[in-house]
Amino acid sequence: MKNRLLWPLIALAALLVLNLVVTPSFFALRIQDGHLYGGLVDVLKNGAPTLLIALGMTLVIATRGIDLSVGAVAAIAGAVTCVHIGTSGDAGTAFAGMAIALVLCAVLGLWNGFLVAGLGIQPIVATLVLMTAGRGVAMLVTEGQIITVNNDPFRQVGAGFLILPISILISLAVLGLVALATRKTALGMLIEAVGVNPEASRLAGVRSRTIIWTVYVFAAVCAGIAGLMISSNVSAADANNAGLWIEMDAILAVVIGGTSLAGGRYSLTGTLLGALIIQTLTTTVYTIGVAPEVTLVFKAIVVITVCLVQAPKARAALSFRSRKVAVS
Amino acid sequence: MLKKITTAASVIALFALTACGSGSGGGTATSGDTITMGFAQVGAESGWRTANTKSVQDEAKAAGIDLKFSDAQQKQENQIKAIRTYIQQKVSVIAFSPVVETGWDTVLLEAKRANIPVILTDRAIDSDDTSLYKTFLGSDFVEEGRKAGDWMVANATGPTNVVELQGTTGAAPAIDRKKGFEEKIASKPDIKIVASQTGDFTRSGGKQVMEAFLKSQPKIDVVYAHNDDMGLGAIEAIKAAGKVPGKDIKIITVDAVKDGMTALANGEINFIVECNPLLGKQLMDLAKKVVKGEQVPARVVTEEGTFTQEQAKAALPNRQY
């Protein structure tokens, strides 16, 4: 297990070292207006939504599923909240808006769960429905406009600080809760069992349908909270761009973290590392000044390298060589 | 052989067209000459774009043109799909704002073969074959960049470090606004662009890039953002860094949408170059002419100005978008 996390950890360290070499001030931290300020803090703040969505995605993938609709769900959450807040500046309206949005997201998760567990539709197809339609719903809610709000309590979710960014504190709290709920009880093992063989686990008495249903609802609620962070960070709901392609980032984070898309065993720490790698990569591009024309190629090379060294054959070759070195 | 097939195909297409025409001619008097327009919009990536969309939709209704509207969500493949659908539906005219500059020859050739005139709005394409479209209606982005550069040159005191927030990589406004700006500041070696990254024309993009710039660049005097939304994102990042936008770091943007104008009037932005999205009326007039077969100029430029903070305060109450 430790060996699995070694390569993502090395990749993350390598990216950070690259930043340190090119811009030594990257690691500089100072207190600004009562909170930490610096490049690393930005990575944590901007990586929080990806981490949260990747957490939900990890559990979905562990059941041998996938949820492509998370980006659209995030957009809906931001849109509903901002439309509800409107021109109001008080905390009550903000919390009511966020509550409505999250309940709606849970309903969308139920819908995904219904398609996958209830009707037995392939997860990739079932969630594709909401991926396309969901953004349309968000556009309808905002009437195609960018809704700008001026509400301080809402601003705190994505842009606020309690020494550290509030958004990363929320994501880490969810990570802690998931770790407790799945590793300290049998839930984690049941999820893995469903992923390895849904039919066998059902025959063994595991309520696989309920479990599948639960992970999709959880993924949708995570996406909803992430959507609140994204729109709160700029105090605006942008139905077209909020959470665009974030499902791909989340899936990538899960895969980099060593969880197999074939279901079964999953790693929450791996997902945390994966999400951090992806955000560090984006921040690195801006910090070291990679030209926009080659940004995608740069990112692709890093991702391919990380995936390659994790491939079983590459790992076997690498460990064989190191053993030989150790012997000689 | 190929020629024969194409001729045959166009004869069939022509036959189908006349059949359609005579069919609707039997209905009410007006429906016979109703123009249908297929409009493939880039997306709704900014307040500017939604104002542009609204203008096209409202003016089409006012002009009695049947509008088929599609939103490409900033993806070229979606736009190509939409244009192909319009060709199959045999609309009278296709109008679109190309997401990026290149890669349009094949699909526009299909439209040309189907005898459907094409009007480009807002953004140009990069193609040697100018017969692929009838006219290009839109702003002169290079000129917008020059206006921003002029203000920079006139207001710079001493060495000035500029960071640039570019639009979507490869998009015409991003390329041209960069070009025009660089052209003008070239005369003053004191003014330097020290960093330039894409913020994808969005607020989150502008904020994230600006956050990184604030850490990696020791001295930033001016932000030049290719649209208001990225500028608004940059304002948030500058505030979080404990600096005052508009004073410690000056901000120049392009577009002049309502949120941008509000920030300008509040002193958080220093100068905005206008890019007028309300081109619906001009577009409908051109479409009518093109469908009738009248000659239209190959390039129609929309009228635009610039705003300082004082001008913004005066103009803000009457701003439509």
C-alpha cells in the first residue's frame, strides 16, 4: 500500500521543487490580513473543489461506477445559490440558498443512483445524461447570464480564511469523515465488495443497490459543495464555465492516487495526493510561465509520466533494478 | 466522376429547395419570404457574450427572421456540428462567431456547396479562401488593443511592469488584442510585459492566474486583461494580496460590460476599451441583403469608444448590458 503512494508523492515533490528552482518566492508564506498568504496556500484553496469532487468520485469508482455529471451538478449548485441570494447581503439568505442547492444536488444524486442501481444502466451512460442536461438546467436557472452577488457570508465558503482557506478546511473535514465512516466501520469493505463483484456480494447478503445508490448521492452532494466554493470564490455564478471539465480532473486525481477504474480497492490518501498534484500542476504553469500555447502539452507530459511509472510493468522493472543495485 | 455526383447532388438540393418554397408559399402571405437564420454562438462565457446573444435574438424577432440558435460551449467541434445541422435543415443564411480562427474550411465549403451564405459575426477566421463567407461583421480587435496601448503609453510614469491576462488561447480577440497592445507599447522601452497567461476569458481563470502572478512577479504595476471578467477576477486576487486595485496596481480591460463599468466607476479599474456586443440589428440588415443576393461590403466594423473612470460614472445609468 505504501509503495503505491510513493510515486504520486515523488511526482508532487518534483513539481514543488520545479517551482522552488524557477521562483524561489513560491514557498514564501506570510500573514496577510490575519490569514496565511503564499503560493502553497493558493494550491490548497484552488485545489479544494477538485479534492472534494475526487472524494465522491473515489467511492463511486470503487463500486465500479463513474460519475460524469459532477461538473454540471457543481454549476447547478452555484447557479441556484446565487439566484436565491440575488442582491441580498445577509447570512440567512446565503445559508438558505446553499441549503436549497445542496438538497437539490442530493436529489440529482438520487436520480443518478436510480439510473445505475435501479434501472441497471451503465454508469458512464447514465451520468452522461445529467452531464449534458445539467449544464442546460444551470443555464436556465441563470437565464444564460453571469449572476454576480455581493454577500459576505457566502464569499467565505470559497474565498474566506480561518488562517487557512475555509474551502480546504471543508474538503479536509469531508475527507476525515469519509475515512472514519469507511475505514472504521465495515462500509469501506462493503463498497469494495460491491466493486469487485456486485452479484457475489449481493448473494453474500450485502445490500449492493443501497450502497451504489448512497455513493452516487454522496458524490452529487460533494459536487454541490464544490460548486458553492467555485462560485463563492469569484462571488458569481457562471453556468457555462463553473466546474467545466472538473469531472476529468477528478477522475484523473483518483487514478493518479492509485485507485483502479475497474472498481474494488480504493485509496483516499491517494486521491488527496492526486488532487494536489493536479492543482500544483496548474499553478506551476502560471508560476513558471509556460506559454499558453504549450500548456496542454506540458500538462499531458506530466500526467503521462506519472501514469507510466505507476503502471505495473514499469513498477516491476523499476523495483527489479533497485533490488539488483541493492544486492550488488 | 466527382463533378457529376456534385452536380447531381446540387440539382437534387435545388429541387428540394424549390419544393420547400412552393410548399410554404401556399400558406400565409408572409411565410413564403420568411428568412431562417442559423446562428452558432460561441457560448455564454462572459457578460459580453450574453448581451450579444440577447441582441441577436431580440433583433431577429423584430426583423421577422426565424432564428435557430445554438450554444457551442466554447468548443469548435460543437460549432461545426451546429453548422452542419443548419446545412441539413436548409436555412436561408448561417451566421456564427468562430470559437477559434482556424479549421473552418471544410464545413464552410459544405455550406457554400449547399448555396447557403455565411456571415461571420464578432470574430474572424483565418483562411485563404475569402469566398467561404459573404461578410464579416464585428469589432476590430487589433484597434482595441491599440487603444489600450495608447492609454498605457500616455499614462506610464517611469519603468512599468505589465502582466497580461490573455483570452482563450487561439481565439481571434486574444491574438489581436495582444498584437495591438504590443504594437503601441513598443515605442516605450520602459513599458514591459513581464508575464502573460491565458485566463480563458473567465473570472475564475483571471483570479487564479493573477494569484500566481502576484507570487511569482516581484513588481506589478499594471494588469492588462483581454476582457472585463478576467479583470474582475484579478481585482479579487489583488484585494486578497492586501493591495488596492486601481491604485497600487492599475487595471486596463476590454469590453465595457455592466459589472466592468461598475468597477470602473468605483475606481477599481482604470480604463476600459469598449467592444460593442449589440450588433443584432446590423446583422439582420446584412442577412436580408445577403439572402436577396445584394452586394455587401466584405468587412463591416461596429462603432466603439473608450471609457475613463469619470466617463463610466456618467454612462453607467444608461448601460444596457
